[in-house]
Amino acid sequence: MSQFTSGFWDFYIGLITLVSIIACAVFLRMQSVRRVETKEGGTATTGHVWDETLTEYHHPLPRWWSWLFYLTVLFSLVYLVLYPGLGSWKGTLGWTQVGQLEAENARAEAKIGPLYQKFAALDVPALAKDAQAMATAQRLFLNHCAQCHASDGGGSRGFPNLTDKDWLWGGTPEAIKTTITDGRMGVMPPWGPALGEQGVKDVAHYVMSLSGMAADSIRVARGKPLYAQNCVACHGPEGKGNPALGAPNLTDKTWLHGAGEPVIIETITKGRNNQMPAHKNILTPEKIHLLTGYVYSLSQGQ
Amino acid sequence: MRTQDSAGGPAAAPSVRETAGSAVMDQPLYVAAAKIYPRAVHGWFAAWRWALVWATQLVFYGGPWLPWNERQAVLFDIAQRKFYIFALVFWPQDVIYLTVLLVISALSLFLFTAVAGRLWCGYACPQTVYTEIFLWIERRIEGDRNQRIRLDRGDWGARKLGLKAVKHAVWIALALWTGFTFVGYFTPIRELENSVLHFDVGPWATFWILFYGFATYGNAGWMREQVCKYMCPYARFQSAMFDRDTLIITYDGARGEPRGGRARGRDKGTLGDCVDCGICVQVCPTGIDIREGLQYECIGCAACIDGCDQVMDTMGYPRGLIRYSTQHALDNKLGVRDMWRRVFRPRILLYTAVLWGIIFAAAVALYIRIPLKVDIIRDRAAIAREVEGGLIENVYRVQLMNTRERARRFLLQAEGLPGLTLVGDRTLDVDGASARLVPVKLRVQPAQVTAGKHPITLTVQAEDDANVAVREKTIFIVR
């Protein structure tokens, strides 16, 4: 804010605050005494008369009540000395919102740090067998991963299933950790323009034949050379894929975007652009290590 | 109208302007509260108050020490969010029972106030109870009213200093014990006792022990009637629940006036029964004169009744110059039977009926409550997925809360769609008094269902007891 204002406004606001507080005390002091009318033989009234006959009894409050008022004045003055609030005065305690957040984070870290240190000391396969670690990891997974990969890690259309043995980028602990830390970009270019509608269909039938799906044998025969020409670079000559590029294995029954001719044709025609976001700026290395263990454990039961 | 203590007020010398029949003068709006020295009182109502002091304080101080199945019988574990009351364990989801308890308390308040005014204030309110205890200590150490007044007026000497020091030391000890007991309801009291003995109490427990102790010491030792007169909102709105058939503490002016002193056994002549001894004023914990009629300061403690009855006995007059009576009975000189008959008016009967209705409903609800809670959240982002064999699968997060204190095995079952199957483990073990979250997968054959969303039910049932079952509705999406 300082680029918008001059030092005058700090002074101005500070002055208004102080004058208001002191005015409150002065006003209270002035109002502690009131002219009261006492009728002979009657009770004292404040002298106010409403609606011709209504008067108010003079019932003084106990004096500690007014001390409470003065105490609030004193409190606000002490507060303004200790904490920021008076113009640009920083307060003698040096309190800031950011400082409080950092202190709270540090306290939380001091509490959970040892727990994560214990987990960090275990290697990933051992972590996957530790019940306490997996209970903690499940909460992390539900918070950070389940939105795309589903609560059970089974994924959904376009989001990989983490519970099977099929891995786009490799299922070793190291590969999983890299995936979580740096994210992944899985790009399949569109082949529609290059192959033409019939070409795409021919390649699709060839791809279907790779995993044993029913396919038109004529189209399979026509598609084979087109595949060898255009697809082997990523998916390999046998269609086994390439974990270095994130190219899927086409010979198994796992279909990220759905099985069936129409989906495969769509994929070849338009290509695919899949992204797993990087988590290195969101999660600490210890948490990523723990999540690696959890994701690794998901595929071990099968 | 109490006289103004102008000498102590900010206006040291009131300026007076005399006019015919009235005076206008500067008066302070805040005056030093005059200290009240209630005189000890014995009798029927004082005995009742002491009975309630004993009852409430035995429960309060003793409660946290009771064991129940290797845990504290009454423990409000805020950190774990579990609230143990003997066999019952309440979870935050059970907040409805707290609401019902508050409704019952409020209705009881309406009922008791409509019947006999500020019964709560006079006999059971912690402010009254602790003031009574602190007054008792004060009386043991400093003596009764007259000795206390004399002590306070006297010069500060070794004796006065000693008595005051002892009094405050005992007060503070009791207040700290009270604070300790209070904290013992929220953290296991035996562990707390250990840490107190080793000077190893955590910062929050220390704060609350000192804070609650300070509040007890300040309120019961120093503030006393000031709390009732100036702080308590309840004191002020109770008058809205009074009517002309509410039993209140009254002075029978027709019988008592004109008041005046007289020797015992002599003919009272034209005087009424009030001997103007002032006992009723001296015993009053709020320092009022009940003979001026019902006042907002009156907490309904009936100390003046006990005090006056003793004087009446001594004088040989019938008791009850000051007594529980109603406005109606006083105005129309009703007999006791007629007065009591009017007490059971429609308002009271209605309050009673509603109160018992709610208590009964709450008891039934507590009795049939099952120790299992289920919460189902459908995966939002992943709507439906196709798995091997072309089956459609939906994923749900099922939160199982076993509110019983022993571990239990639960069975899961889904229904509502043809061929709906639950994938994976159908049995789930949950530890005692704990929660477990499990992802649950449901599958259907796409040929057997239409696209769109379908209502289904998930049933969770305890393996050992078919009555402990929860049916939760959710939806299954096919696309």
C-alpha cells in the first residue's frame, strides 16, 4: 500500500484513532455525573420526562462497571503499542499475519515431522507393508489424487488405473516417484490428416487385433503397413508401448480412453494430450515418498 | 432506593440547588457497591439449599473420579471428539442430543419459574452454591455478620491481616480445586492429577485451571450478588415468566403493618406482627428489604423466610409473615388450598406435558440408538468408468463409525439395480470407538441397465447383530 500513500495518511489515521480513544475516556468521565432531581419524600429521577409523565429512576451502576469501561480504553492503548494498528506502527511485539502462519506451520511440522522422518527412512516396498504409513497415505491420496484417480485409485476414463499391473510410465518405485514429483505429459499426435478416414480405420482395426479384439481381417492387413510406418516409433513394432515416452501397450486389455472401435478411431484421428500435474511444489518430498509407497501398494494386491 | 454514596463517587461535593419541595443535585452515575454481610440463617429452606449444595457438588467434584470399563465414566474428550457419559459415547454427529438437553433445560426453567419464581437462582445456581460455600468458609474464619462488619471497620493489625490471609488462602485453594475438577472433565483427571503433582501440566490445562479457579474465586468471593444484579441475563428475563399465580417470596403487609418494636410477651396494641427487627434484611444475600415488595434483585433464596420464622417463633406469633405466596393469594386473601389450586393452571400443565413428552422422546431415541454411523460420498470427479469385460463401475467413499467401544465386523451390501455387485471385501473390521474410511466399488452389466442415474441403497450391518444396521441412499450413474 505504501506506493499509494504518503506518510501523511499514517499520521492522520493514527491521530484519529488516538483522539477517538482518548475522547471515549473523557466522555465517560464527563458522563459519570448527572443532575438528578429529588422530589421531597420521593425517589430520585434522572429528570428526563417523556410522554408527559414518564420519568426514569436514578439507579446508579456499581463503580466497577465504569472501571471496566476505562479498562477497555487502557486495553486498546496497550494493544496499539504491542500490535500493528496505529498507522504504519509495527507494534513492539513484531507480530505479523505471515509470521503467525509460519509459526503455526513450524509447530505442525515439529509435530508431524518425526512421523514423516520415520516413513522416509523406509524404502518404498517396506512402506507399502506398513499399516500406519498406509493409513496416513490414504488420507493424502484422498486429498490430492482421488479427484482424478478415484478414491480406490482405479482411475476413470482418461485417468489411469493405479491398481493394475499396467503402467504407462513404469511401475517401479523410482518411476512412480518421478511421476508424482515432476508430473507427466502424454502426447499422441493426431493422425487423421496424414492417414485419411479409411487409413485411420485400417490402423484402428490392426490395433484392435493386437489385443485380440474382433477385427476386420482385410482392414487389419491394410492397417499393418500403415502402423509400421507411423506408429512403431512410440508403440514399438509389437505394440508393447514404451514407458520412456508414456506410450501405452496396445496388446493388453487396458484402455485408458475406453475400448471399442469408435474410441480408438477418435484417438488416432485427433490424438491425445494427457497431463499429470507436477506435485513438487504442492507436497513435501516426505509426503511424495509416502504417496509413492501407497500407489506402489495399490498394484501389489493383484 | 439505596442512598448514593457520593463521598466515594467522582463528584466529591454535590452542588445543591433548593427549589420548593425538590432538590436538583449532581449525582454520580456509578457508585461504589456497598459490601453486603449476610447473616447466617438456619431453617427449612436453608436446609434445602444446603442439601442442593451437597448434591450438586458431590456430583461435580466426584464425577470425574468415577471409573467405567477402564476409562473415566464422564469425560468430554475434545481432542478426540468423543464424549463419554457412563455407558454412552457421543460423537459430534450426536449434537442433536445436546440440543434436546438444552430444550429440556429451557422448558424446566420455564416450568419451575412459572410455579415458584427463581427456584434455580435460590437453590441450585452455581453462583448461589459457591457463594454459599465461600460464605460458610468466611463465617468459620471471620465470624458471623457483626464480627465481620467489626473486622472490616477495624484497623489493619496482625489479627485482621492473619484472618484475611487465611480466608483468601482457603478460598484460593478451593477455587483451584474447582478449576482442577473442571479441567478433569475434559482431560483424564488421574493423568491430570499426576501431572499436577509433578508440576508438569500442559499450557492449556494450566490456563483453564487458573481461569476457572479465578472465576470461582472472583465470583463467589468478591462479586457475589453483583453477578445476579448486573451480569446475569437470566435474572432479568425471568420476570417475563411470572404471573399473578406464581409463588414468590412475599411479606404479608396486611398482617405485619404497622411494624414496630415491642417487648416479648407484651400486648402489641395497634402494631402489626412485624417487630421490625431487621433480620430479614440482614440475612439477605442481595441486601434488599423484602418488605418493600417483589424486587428484581430478589434471587428467591428464602433466607428471609427462615430468618423471620425464627423471630415469629420467639415472639409466639404464627409463622409465615414472610412466606411463599402468590400475588393473587395476597390480594384476595386466598387460603393455602385455593392458592395451590390456582398454581396448577393451564400454563403449568402445558409446560409439564411438553417437558415430559420431550424427556420421554429423548429417552426412547437414546434407547433405540444404534452404535453405528455411516456416511457415503460418491466420487464426484470420476463419474463412471468402464472396466474389464465392459462392466460399469462407480466408486464410493464409505465412512464407517463404530461408536461402540469394542471392535466389530460389519457386512456391506448394495441393492437397487439388477445385477448390482459389490467388488472386493464385503466384510470390514472397525476398531472400538473409531472410524474407518473405505473406497467401495459397485458394478453393473451395461446391458441390464439404462443410461442415467439410478437410486440405490447401501446397507451396512453388524455381523453379530442384525439390528445394528444402517441403510444409506446414494446413486449409481451409468453412461
